[in-house]
Amino acid sequence: MKKAVLFVAALLILTAAPVFARETRVGLGFGLPNAVLVIRPVPWELKAGYDFTEGEEYVFASLDYRFVNSQPIVDNFHFTLGFGAYTRILVPEGDSPSFEGGFRLPIGVQYLVFNNFLEFFFQISPGLDFYPKLAISDKPVQLWAGFTLRAN
């Protein structure tokens, strides 16, 4: 029950995405954490997900600003670069949840097909914790491979 409530809370955070973006994409990413929902009202990107790794379960959320968004490399391959923040809500069994937060530098490549309707992406995001203390994160790199669909 506790896991379901935390997952729904993470999804509600994502529904606060701006609706007047010039382009909005919605999709899924798989990696570390296990799975994330991606909502991208360009140039912003929101992710929320849950890591199902036994003994290390946590809810994940991030918000990034892409200052280099879909810069063409060659043909349908594009490059992205941004800056953002993330939080992890750790949910150990029997203990109260704890929070961690930090900064991240998302770097990615995209492959766009069907007149940019479908995007396949790979993203790596090195991070630095700033809460509860400034430190190199125990999970210093977040990475995903996934897809998005243009919603507008």
C-alpha cells in the first residue's frame, strides 16, 4: 500500500507539467532507476519513477531544463544537454521514508522517426547530492534508454 501511494504521488508531480509548451512529448525510460515516466514540455523535462530493486526501493523525480535541445548531429540523430535537480524518496520496510536531493547534468542523444512523432533516446545524467549533505551521490549516475511520442 505504501509503495502504491508513493508511486501515485510521483505521478501527480508530473501532471503539473506546463500545457502551453511548443511541443510536449510523453514516454517511458528504462535503466537506473528501473523505470520512469517521461513528460517533456520542451525545453523542460520531468521524470518520475520507482526503483523496484529489493532492499533499495525508492521513488524518483527529476526536473531538467534543456538549454541544448534536439541539436542535430547527423540526419535524424540529435544531441541534448541540460541542467536539473532530482529527488529520491527512500522507502525502507518498517522505517520512515528519507529524502535525498541533488543536481544533475543530463546528456543525451535522440533518434527521431516518423516526422519527429517517435523518439528513441539514451540519456546519462551524472549527479551531485546537495541534501541531506553536499556529497558525491551513492548512485552518482542515472541513465535511461527509452522512447517518447509527440503529444501535440
